[in-house]
Amino acid sequence: MASRFVDVLDTNAAERRRLVALVEGLSQSAADWRPGPDDWSIGEVAHHVILAEESMRTAVERSVARHAAGKRFEPMPDAERALPFAELAARRGTPATAPLRHPEIVTPTRGRAVGDLVLELERGAAVSRAAFEALDPDLLRRLTCPHPLFGVLTLYQWVELVGSHDRTHADQIAQVRRRPGFPG
């Protein structure tokens, strides 16, 4: 496996460990506390990450299966194909900073047990790593799949997105933990 791809997978693992550390050990009331009426709790953010990772992993796996079945893929300029996800997203413009409307498939459930969330975060990371390690990084750079916010990405960029998404939501959780009134 190409060393840069191993670095991506290691970065994803580090981002997930950081996110887990921010959730692990919280009381249920702290995990369920919302900073505002329209805000997600830490537990909801964690559940969203679990659902989104599964959705991203499924998108990659389905795209590889489509390739194996001889299906065509959306074109993507070579200049964008070679970019790391973060750079591509920055060039295209990031999604709105206001809360985004998420598809139902990644909309979290409130009140899930903290221990269950931690186990699912750890399990999901292990399943994704194993699934991604089994894939050829060069194939992932050739195949594409549209993302609802970022447009057409290579599957390699989708794998990078997993860690980027974890980082974004770990930062969000860290901010919630610093909010006045947080029951930490």
C-alpha cells in the first residue's frame, strides 16, 4: 500500500481517537446537553459522525463495486483529481458555516448511551480502516463519486473526507464542552 495512503489512514485514526477522547467518560446528562434549542448535543454529534462514516464507507464500497461491474463514472479534471481533499474543498469553497441540513441517513438520534456511542465510534473506525486498506490507492484516485456538499470527489478524497469530517466535529464537541452552562 502506498505510504501516503497509510498516512491518510493513520490521520483518520488519530482524528477518531481525538473525537472519542472528547466523548468518552461524559455523563449522560453532559452528552445530552444542548447549547441552544437548535443545536445538537455532543451525543447527537457523535451519532452523526457514526452515521456519516458508515455512509461514506458505503459510497466508496459501492463505487468500487460499480467499477467492477463495468459502470461509468463522472468525469473530474485531472488537476482536481490530484489534490488532497482539504485543498480541493478550499478551492471549491466550503459549505456554509451555518448549520447544514443533513440527509435523513446521517441525522442523529438524541439520548443514545455514551458507552454505546464510544463503542460504535471505535468499531466504525476499525471497519472503515480494514475496508479502505483492502483497496488499491491508485484505483481510488481514478474512481469518482459525487458528494452532496462538495461535488464530484475521487474515492481517495472520500477516504480523506472521513478524517476531515471527524476533525470538524471534534472541534465542534470541544467548543460545546467550553460553553457556559455545560454540565461537565
